[in-house]
Amino acid sequence: MVRPDSVRKFAFRMTIAFFVFIGLRLLAAKGEVTEPRAISANAPPGTASTVFQKTKPYVCALKTAVSENAPKASYGSAFVVDKTGLLATNYHVVVDAVRTPKKYKTFVIIDGKPIRAKVVAIDVVRDLALVHVSHEFSGALEFGGVSLETGAKLYSVGVPEDLNMSIVEGNYNGLQKNGPYENVVLSSPINPGMSGGPTINEQAQIVGVNVAILRQAQNISFAVPASYLKKLVDETRLPDRAVAAVVDDWGPSIVRQLKTAADELSEAWMQKASERVEFKGWRAHAPPAGLKCWRDQKEKYAREANVDVQRCMSLFSASPERDIQSGNYEIAYMNVTSPRLKSFQFFHLLDDIYGDLATSSFESNGLIDELVDSLLDESSEARYTKPRCGEEIVVNKQNIAMKVNYCVTGLVRYEGLLNGFVRWVTLEKQNSALLMVLKLKGFRSQNMKQLFEALTHSVEKF
Amino acid sequence: MLLLRIQIENATIAQEASVTQFPCTLGRSQSNALVINHGTVSAQHAKIEKLADNEYRLIDQGSTNGTYFNGMRRRELKLEAGQSIWLGQVKLDVVRLGVAEEPAQAMDLSARDPLVDHGQPQVQPRKLPEFLRGDAKKMVFQTLLLSAVLSMVFGIDRYLFEAGKSPFLTVMVTFTFLMGTAFVAMPVAFVARFFTGRFKFWPIMNCLLALSIFYQAGALLGPFLSFNLNNPQLVSTLQLFFALSYYFALFYFLGKTISSTAPKRRLVAVSGAITSCIAVLGILVRVSISPEMMSVTGRISYPISSYSQSSHPVKQLIQGLEEKVAEVEKDQTKASAVKPSERGPASE
């Protein structure tokens, strides 16, 4: 027998689209793919085959592996942005080589031969990387200068699933922006392995870099806008076309980028300081722009009370390492009302709900589980420090008394980046209460304090 | 004069003794007026005093295995005809108080004129089998009464704290539960009594009731006490206290139930102590890991009335956060410092 609650939960989960990288695909099989050389020469201009023909010489497969001929650890695509041997790809494609350089190396496969490549620039937040190989290409892909209209035809090129180099056709569907994250939305069936390949227009100019797809959706893909790549290339390419020195440890640079992203995210939120979400008799700081929000009734407590929930989460995040997310936040507001219950009964119910918020029994996904895991599971120690928690009963500027519970953990190897989990519940005697849950991943302590304070003070009655 | 029947457990023949000299001492030692030679009877076990005509009192002289009447250990009790008293495992029946001729006379009188009540104490022939004699009816009645009272108390408090439930239903559910345990316990007690003549009912009930009371107390008082304290260690200590009381009560009553002899009681006490120690260890382990855990799953502070006194400005909250962040950052530096040896530079 399935409880209606769990059915609901499942349905809810289904609607939450997960953002998945398409390059991080562990393939066990060894062996390079030999590409068929035969291409029809007389295809009409503007079709997929002409675009493919123009692009093909500048797109390569890329693998990270322990050595030249070893089976790959991860697999993706890359494309030439400068004929002196500079190729663009995704950060997540070369992440192993960046974070564990002693173990993994990057190889670009040119004409079926793996050639050692070195990571010369990264943009963790936008998920971009530049690699350099000692190989002179015949040319490079150009950046497109024209702004696109929704519906414009785009092509994505790459080596899906370690098969033949492929081209897929799709349409431009605008940009999706949230703080530092900006992505081109495409309707095209991008597959694992095509990460790092170019998304191009009909003139075979770079529009973006294939980066991710939306799981549990049909053919919704994302590409990093070319402007970010251009900026990175311009920064990296020195005037004399020499390439920047090899970086020994990317750590500090990654931390710097993540911190900047965290600042941007919290600023984006603070810009909304005057905006409020409203519930029956309650107001609180509105969620930041760019988050996806759902609002519905919670059935679990329907017998005793009316629970109105709004959950907002960010689609994008930066991932400096596999299984580590940074620069991602999530907020839930919950309004509990019950005219029927006596105040102490109401309080008891509220206590139950408040307790549930901290456990996975309340459709929590993510941080709290990690927090609890890090208390119980030793393996998470490698990623997070021990959670430090506190609680307080406070009265804010609007004279609302609240109970606050919070926990903070740190990301190991990313000094100054913290995860936070905060719960608020108002302690008014009337039978209407507001609860809030905030999850922050990879934020700085200043950001955390700022958001913490702003949210606490924003709660008011009307 | 007092006529007593002394029956040693498992012996088929009972001895009768008539006591005329008071005070009369009973015990295993030869110096007693009435010598009862049995292992469970102490050297100086008890003494019978005469208070007035036909009024006698039995006083326990600090015996090891005790003097029991109706399943209860007694320090002293007034003797009445028809009583069965246990000295250790020896049964002492009070056959008759006063002179032997009197009851016979009374029976004659009543036979002659049944409408006249002569006010003489009479020994009625027993209709109930022996193992149901005495407190059986009282026992059932008291159990019902106690269950009713407790279920009212528990039912009401559950109604108060578990919102949205029917008060009638909660009381009925609790009552049914308590009666269920009582009626399971009662036949067990009867059967045990039938076979041993020694198994006591009330200690079992006491044990069950103590369990439910401590359970309820822990469930009710726990959150109340823990609430405003904001101190996980203290909360755990309180839980420890409740757990210890629980085990103490359990083993105390269990010991009373089983203990016919001192060594057995000691055994029960020792096993109780061991179990308690294990429980304490378990709780200590919890205390050592729990502070963070409890904050993760922390709940609202309880007493609604007291939040206004214990509340602080938001500044204090931020200060608290800053402290935690500082601790985390220290951990982070420590954890990150380990890494460079594992993760070398890219150049080879």
C-alpha cells in the first residue's frame, strides 16, 4: 500500500529537475574511437553536414587518465580556440587532472593519438577550462558576434558516449540567469561525452560550450555562453601567443573564484531586501531572483492544521570536485495555521513540524542529510569538517520572537567556504506560525552572516 | 488461647499448636516458645503478643525472609481467625482465637434459631479454592480502579499534547492498554500462586505500573525540562536520570516479586546493576556524540511562557554564529593542512 503522502513526495521530486553534467561519465571500457573519414563534400550550405564539416577539424575528444594509454577516468570533448594549441572544454571534464594532478593527466586525442595536454586556465563557476597541447592546428573556431533570437537553429558537436563524433541540432531558447550563473537553454539531445564540445550557429561560430542537461526532462540542455569563454581566452592568451605558465596548485584560484561567486549570489539576494513573500498574516524576505519556486499545501499535517509551503532552489551550482557543490542555496517558507487547535496543542504540533524539518522525513534533499551524515559517517570527513551547531531564541526588529537552530560545516580543502543550515520558527501564541529553512552550500562567513541577519529581521506580522 | 496450624511447604501433615503463654516467640532456635525448624525461618522470626481477650498481634522480629500476609510483607499484624500467614516458606494458619467451646456453642444457637444473630465470630467453611482466597476480588477491583484513574491522567495529558485527538478515544485507548497489561498479569499471578502458593500479584502490577509511570514521566517531563535549558549535556543528564530511575524501579519490583530468599534477591539486584551499567554506558556514548546531533534535530523550546524571558536580540545570534564559524574555520585549516602531502603539484 502506498501512502498518498509518499506518492505526493515522489511526484514533487519528479518535478524538481536535476541539473546534470554530461561529461562526468565513468567509462570502464578502453579503446579509442576511430572516426570515419568519409564526409559528403557537396552538402548544401547551412545544413548540419556543412556545419559539421566546418567544425570537425577543430573538435577533439579529451580524456583524463593515469597515463597515455591507460583507460580513461573521465571523458569529454574539447575544441580549438587558438590554432597554437589552445583548446576549450568544461572544468568538470578535466576536474580529476586539476584536483588530483599527481594521479590524473589530461590527453587530447588528435587523429586517434592521445597527446598530453596541460590545463592552463579554469573558470569553476562557469564550468570552463582551457587546455594547451603542443600541436599546431590548421585553424580555430570563431566566436559568433550576433545576438540570437529564440528559435534560432544551433548545433552541438561532441563525442557522445565515446562513440563517433556527432552533431545534434537544436534551437536557442534564451538565457537562464541566477547570480553568477548564466546558461544558454537549448532544445537538443546532448549526451554524456559531449561536454566541452562547442555549441555553434549556422555559420559554425561558437555560441557556447555544451555543459549540462536537465534530468527527467526531454532534450533540455545547457551551454555556457561564448562571452565567458572569450573572456577566459583573452585573459589566458598572452600578446605573443605564448601560453600562461603551468599552475601547480589550482586550489587558491578555485577558492577565489568560488568566493566571488558566493558574494555575487548573496548580493543578488540582498538586492531583493525590500521585497517580501506573503503568507497568511506573515511577511518575510523574498527569495532571490533566478531560483525555481514551488508553492503548495503539505498534506502530512492536514488533519490538524493547514500547512502552506513555498520551496525555492537554485538550478545551478559550481562543482570544484565530484560530489562537492558550492554556491548553491535553497530556501523554504512554511506557514502553519490552525484555528481549531488550542494554543498549547498548536505549539506541540509546531514542535513536531520543526523537528521534522531537520530530518529527511520532510522531503529534505541535500544539506541536512550531509550534515547528519558527517556526524555519523566517517567517509564524509574527507569532504566536510565536523558540523558546529547552535541555537538561540531571539526577538527581531519587528518584535517577533523566534527560535533559531543552525549548523555550519566547512568544505575541506576550500578554506573559507562553508555550508550552513538554518531553521527559524516564530513563537507567537496565536495559531499561525511562520517557519523558514535555509540551506547554503559553499558560502563565505560574511555572506552567511548577512543573509542570516537579513532573514531574521525580515519576519513580520501584518 | 490461640490455636495455630503450622504447615511446612510441601509437607503433607500439618502440626497444630495451641498457644496459652504470651508473649510467645516463634523461630528456628530452640530458645523459642514455638520452635519451627525450617531453613527459611529465622532463629528469632516473630513474636505473638496478647492485646486483650481474643486480640493478638504478631510482630516480625527482623527476620531474613519476612512475614507475609496477603502477598504483602508485614512488620506486624493483628491476628484473626482464618488468616494464613507465611513465615518464610512455612504457612501459619490461625485456626481459632479464644476458647475452643465457644464456636461450637454458637453453632448450636444458630441451628436452633437462625433469625437471631448472636454476634459471635464464626468461621465459615470456604467455598473458593485456596489459591483464589483472600484478596482476589479486591485485586480485580483495585486493578480496575487504578487503571481507570491512570488512564484518565495519561489520556488527558496525551489529549492535551497530541493535538487534534478525541479526548474520549485517547482515554479509552489508554484504559484498554492498561487493562490489557493488568489482565495478562492477573492470570499469570493466579496460576503461579496455585502452583507455588507464594507468587505475589501486587509486585507484578507495581512493576508494570512503575514502568508505565516512569515512561510517561520521562516522555512528559523530558521535553519540558530540556527545553529552556538550551544545554544538550544537561538534557542528556536528565535522560540519564530517567533511565536510571526506570531501571531501579524495574529491578526493585522484580526483586520483590522473585525474592523468596536473600541470595536470589542479591542476584536480581546484581543483574539489575549490570543492566543499569550497560544502559549508563550507552547513554554516556550518546552524550559524547549528541550535542551537535541534538542541535541538528533540535526542537522548539518548550514553555511558551518562558520564551520572552529567555529571548535575546539578533546580535547575540550572530555572535553565536561567528563563534561557530571560527571553530569551523579552525577545523578547516587543520583538515586542509593534512592534504598537501597527498596532493602534490602538477609538474612531474
